[in-house]
Amino acid sequence: MNERNRICVYEVVLSSGSRYILAPNSEEAAWSALELSLERDDQLLNVKLRDEW
């Protein structure tokens, strides 16, 4: 699969707990995480690639 078409799993850490989202890159993941936090009226704490050391 082409590297540009790869979808990754990102962990979104909110003050209420963690959620997982799919995104093609870290920038898209960050924007999606921000949107999620605003929809839930929750504080966004971190976004990281799942299983990232």
C-alpha cells in the first residue's frame, strides 16, 4: 500500500478518558481530536500514534 494512502490509529486523550480515531497523518488526527473535544466539551490533553513508544 502506498505510504500516502495508509490510515493509522491514533489515541486521543481527553480529560474524561481515551478514544481512538483513524486518520491518514498526525495533522489530520490533531484536527479530528480537537473537533471531538469541542463536540464533547472536554479538554484535549494529547494525541499520539497508537503503540508509539
